[in-house]
Amino acid sequence: MVTSPFQTTIGTTPVQAVSSHEKRTALGIANLHSTAMVYYSTDPGVTTSSGFPIFPKTVRDLNIGLGDDPTRSIYVVSDTVSTTIAISEQYKGA
């Protein structure tokens, strides 16, 4: 089952994008901003120096079939005060 994507606005303070879910098999995080960078991590203290980058207008997919662990909580931060991201989740069993 794929959930309906949702959008949220993030800034320069780390926030939780999704909480952990043991049945999630895939997670997509899209950076919808045209110039801002987004960084993600399983660490709630993610920074622009410690997180994995998501470049402007691109998507980062975490997929269990590719060896990723989309079941964990993900935290995000941006290098800009107002950056819109979109999140899509997929779960097994549906």
C-alpha cells in the first residue's frame, strides 16, 4: 500500500519527517525547493554537515529491497528557513 504523499515545510532546525514504522518498505523524500539543500538522517540532531544531502528538485528513495532501512525514524533539516518537502511511504501487506 502506498500512502498519499504529503507536504511539509522545514527550516534550519531539525525536525522529524517520519516516525519509525516496522512495516514501511519504502520512503521517498522530495526536496521541492529550487535552490535549497535538504539533509536527512536517523539522528534527531541532524545538521547540514552531518546529514545526507537531497539536492534541489530531487528525490531520495529509501527502499528495503535495495538494502536501505526505511523503517527507522527520519529527521530533516534545510540550509534555508523555509523549504517544502514531500514525503511518500509504502507499506507491506497491502
